Amino acid sequence: MGGLTEAQKADYDRDGFVVLTGALSAAECDRFVEHMLDLHAGRKKLDGFELRQPDSANEWGRTHNQHVYDSMALEYLILPQLQAPLHDCMGDDAEGIQTMYFWQGSEQRRHQDQYYLPGCMSAWLAFIDVSRQNGTIWVQPGSHRQRLLTKADFANGGEFFEWDYNDAVDEQFRRNQVGGQVADEVPVEVPKGSVVLFHGALVHRGGQILQPGSERHVLANHYIPYGLDDWPHTSWTRHAFDGSVRRHPEPDTHKERS
């Protein structure tokens, strides 16, 4: 896959997300789903594999940073067909820094990824058809061009001091609709093999699962620009698409990038 078309770039700039249908082959999708079902059922063992504690909304749980111990998850973090589209969105080479796998929809409340991972964006890999039935995500198009809530907003003296984080994002969601004249949120419904690229400041949430117990196999990858120096998670590995790995800050031994 090459880079984004001019129309796709315009969509991403305007809405804060863009859908790339057919980015993954059926074989690529099925291979990862089988891998994850085997791990979940215990048919396959992998050092480091541990489910996050499930909750009522997501009884299968999820994994976090699986690429650190799983070579297949790392492979899918830096799939070659993701490189050029991510570069077009960021204007810089992308480095993979986080993976999360979901067997089911999360129903997570509204949030912005850059609150947790400054400077990031995400690639959301749909390994099966995703719709409102199995709990897709809902996004507020254009909200990435409005306010990004940061840790400073919740510190003593900040506007949202002593607020619950998700309540504060709900409030910002309402302000975006009024002051920023941003559209209401919409569901992201995509066919198997799609990749959805999201800006890290986009307000989004996990939608209600209309068909309880249904599966929703999705790998959520997060990336930061190669040139991002002000990165707080300095112990995390940064994975380039050429296979090289670094932590920041450390001496840069990479070849010069154009």
C-alpha cells in the first residue's frame, strides 16, 4: 500500500480520522485472530501473556503492549503497508510504541489518546467486520482541532482540578459542539481488513455492544513521530519500520532520515 490520496489526507485533516479499506488481507486478519484465540483458550503458551482484569463491559479483557513479548504482535505493529499512510498523517517517520488487543468491544468512556501518550496517533486494525452490533468506536469528527486536555488541566489550579477525567472529556465534547461548531459523534463501522487512522487528540469512546457476547477482534497500535523528543515514557521501546529499536533519550545511531 502506498501513501494516502489527496482526498484521504483532506479527510484526515478535517475529521481527525480516515478509513483505509482493504489494507489487510483476509489471511493477515485470520492469522492474528487464530493466534489470539489460541492464547486466550490456553492452546498456545507465550511467556509474558497475561489478560488484563476483565470488567462487566469486556469480559474477555484485553492485552497491553503485547509486542514487547510477542513477535507476531510486533510484526503487526510495523506492517509495511502502514508505514507510508502514517508518515502522511504525521509528516514524519512513525515509531510504534504501544499495542492493545481487544477480543470484544470495550465500551470505554470518551477520552483522547494524547492525554496518556503525548504526540501519538493510532492505527486501528479491524480483523473482522466491526459495527454497532459488536461495539465499534464512536468519534467526534473535527474534535482533534479543538482543545486537548492535559495533565495540567487536572493539577492544582487547573480548570478541571478535582474533576473525573472522563467527566471532563464529556464536558469538552459538549463545548466542541457549541463553541467549536464540531459535528456530533458518529460510529466507525468498517469491513474486515480495514485500518482506521486516528489523530491522538480526537475525542472518541467505545460504543454500546448491541449484541452482547459478540466478538470484535481489533488490534489498536499507537505511534509517535520519530522527531518527538519530549516523550515522557522514556523506558518504552520505540520501534521503527526498518526493524530498529531505540529508547529516548539516548544517542541517536540511526541513519539520517529524509
